[in-house]
Amino acid sequence: MKSVLEAFGKASSRFFRNWRALITFIALDAALILALYEFFATREATVLQVIVTFLLPVVAVVLFFILQAMGVQYMQDDRNTRTLMKTSLKEFWKLMVVSVPFICLAWLAVHLLGKIHVDAVAAARTVTATHSGFSSSSQPIQWEALALSTLQFLLLYVVIPVAAVNLWIAIARDGFGRALKGVGALANAFKPGPVVIYVVGMLIFGVIPYWLVSMTTHSKNAWVEFGLLVSRLAVAALLSLFGLIITLGALTVKNQQQPAASSQ
């Protein structure tokens, strides 16, 4: 835990110390959110709107991976904001390429485990219905369905992201070819340190923002209610961005303690 806290401390210090990079992160994140909003809000009524609807997902994906590239680059050395942005614009496509297998794996996890989960629930209900000893208020725990849901959660939100992020960091450190040839990035991904860093970071950039967005407030004044809503959304967006980037930085610090991929 001491090394985890030190990694978060170094990443946070570097992140908030460079205010120009901080503003760039916020601007890119705002552009990403705007692109996603426009994609869901735009209706295909004119030719221009149809074109925009097709372009916005591409823009959102590019902005997302530029942000991730900056997140894994800013802890590599003391780069100024211009160098960081220039490097990220040149390197983000590599993160996109190596993410494709992980995206496919995530899709398979959702599709196959989801189908097995549905079959397991249906089978459990059939077995329950044949036993008159169980009342509607006393249903047995469906352990198989629970195990499948747990496995799907771990794959989608822990295993696949941790593996992908560590490969991103290896690419930023060792280069595209050397990172893919080496096995160190994935071998070191699931050591206790990186996993704990990711789980702690996920609480900051995932769980807390979700709680802020989903919570409800009650006020007799409509403007106060609106202000509270806007404040919650703004804090959730900033926590999500800061938590994600600092987590990437902390994982980079931890990764730098490992030997380069070429030595694996």
C-alpha cells in the first residue's frame, strides 16, 4: 500500500503541477463529452446532420485515445505541454490498434457470458418451479447465475482494462514493436501493485462519479435544484477525468519499476 500511495502521489503532483497540460486535458475531455452529446442529440433530418452523425463517433473515439495517450505519456519524463500534445497526436493510433483485440474480447465476454447467464437463469427458474417447497418469497440463490455475473464484471471492468492499460504504457515506454514482442507488459499487469492501483482509481473515476450522477436532490426552488444538478455533473466529469489520468500516471510509475519489454 505504501508503494501504491507513493505512485498516486507522484502522478497527482505531476498532473496538477503542469497547469497548461491540465487545461489541455479538460478541453479535450469537454470536446469528447460534447461530441458524444451531439451524437445522441442529433437527428438524421438533413444530409448534413447524417454526415455529422457518422463523423461524431469517429471524432469521439479519436479524442478518447488522444486523452489516453496523454495519460500514459505525461509521466514518462518532464515534457512540456506542446511536446506532450505533439507526441500524443502521433502515438494515439497505436493505442487504438492494440485495443482492438481487447474490444473484441469484451464483446465476446458480453455475448457469450450473457447468453450462458440467460440460460442459467431460465434453468434455475425451471428447477425452482418444480419444487413446491419454495414460495415466491423464499427463492434459492442462483449461484451459477451469480458466478457468471461476477465473472463478466471482472472481465469487463478489471481484467481487460488492466491488461490494455499496461500494454499502452509499455508502448509509450518501449515503442510499438518492442512492446508487442515482449511479454512483460501483460505478465506484470496482474501483479498486486497495478491491480490495487487500478481498483482504487476505478473508485475515483468510475464509482464516485456514477453515484454523483445517479443521486437525487430535492429543493423547492427550481433554480437551486438546477444548480445542484449542474454542480453534480461538473464534479462527476472532473473526478472521472482527474481520476482516470492520475490512475494512468500511477500505473506508469509502477510500470517504470519493471524491466523493459525487450529484456523479457
